[in-house]
Amino acid sequence: MRQRGTQSRRGRPGFDGGAFGATLGSGGTGQRFWPTVAMIAIVVATAGWTTVAVLALSGRGGEPSPSPAAIVGASASEDAFVEPDTSDSPEPESHVSPELEALLPKTWEGTTLTSQSWTGDTLLSDDGWSDAFTKFLDGAGKKPTDLFVAQAYDPTGAIDLTVAAFKITGVSSADVRKTLVTAWKADYPELATTTATIGGKEVTRGVFEDTGIDSYWYEHADLVYDVETADADMAAKVFATLP
């Protein structure tokens, strides 16, 4: 999938830090206060709090400075509210549908694949892809939790392959495939589809010109396999192993 899970084409909508509140140091005593704080930060980084205390006592800089007690107190107060930086922490893996993950390949040509699975309530957001699925689910009388998606991929990126499986409880595989195509066309209007026999399977191929990575959708029972790769020969080999 394309950024529906870990290895995919599109990123989920994120949060833009943006600017909020007034510009720091604008007007009033802020013109003096923020330069002082900046100076303290630089001195702390290079010489430690002892030097800061000396500067504070000497009043260097031509402006009254906070007392050492105030500086130390402010530091203690700020330290008490420092939260650990978790921005680089990996997102926890999700395995809500082990049975769907079991239908995906575990290895490919000697490379171990990682698998995860999600339901629509955690996968769908407010983008065009999600809107197409949400519209279909609403029309079919289904909930986001009726949508199950599993994905197998190489976390190292050594091989050009992602295999996914889509299933909507009580919905035919044909309708799931049509919804997938509609969803991707919402994000990629130039998406062109053709049908062909690949690896002994009747599949629908989606050509994403912007990315060079094609999707091959294969209906089986009540689910749809989605093989993503830029290597058509690899896609044929994958389909030859699927039921």
C-alpha cells in the first residue's frame, strides 16, 4: 500500500507545527527579556551555571539581570516539566487481524518480510483515498471497523515488493477492488488500469506514472490482494504463489 501502513506511497496527514501566539520579544519588556534568556542559554551550553551566576551578579550587558536564585529556580521549574523526545520512536506494530496476515508471504527470495494489519478506524483519515472508502462503507451499511487491511513488506527496503490484502466484512471482492481503484484515483487522477493474466491469475493492473511503482489487484474469495512493485516479473512470481 502507499502509506496506508508502514511501507507505502503516501504519508498520512500529519500535524503542521505552525505559529501560534504573539511573536516572541515583541514590545514592552520582552525586548530585553528574550535576549537575556538567549544569552543565558548560550552561556549554560558552553560554561555552565556557575558562569551564569557570575554574570547575573555583575549585571553585565547593561541591563538588570535576574538573581542567581531566580535563574536556578527557573531552571528547576523548567526541568520538572521537560518531556522526553519521542519524535523518533518507532510506531508500535499493529496485528488486529492475524488471520489476514497469515495469507501473506512470510519471506521472499531469502528475505524475511514483516507483516502488520489494521482496521479502517485507525487507517482512514480525511484524505481523498479515505473519503472514497468511507463513502463506500456508508453506502453499504458498514463501519470502518469492517475494513481489514494486512501488509507484508521488507522493512530494510532491500527488495522492491509490498503485498497487501484488503477485506470488508460481508462485501464481495469485486466491490472491494472497485473501491480500491476509486480511492487511488482520488489521489492519482492519472491512474490507468488494465486487466491481464499474470502469474496464472486474472488481475487488474494500476499504473502510477508519478511513482513508477505499479499495483496489481487480484480478487480471491472475499478479499483482494494488492501487489506493489516496479518489477513486473517479480509480480508474476508472487501471483504464482498465491491461492
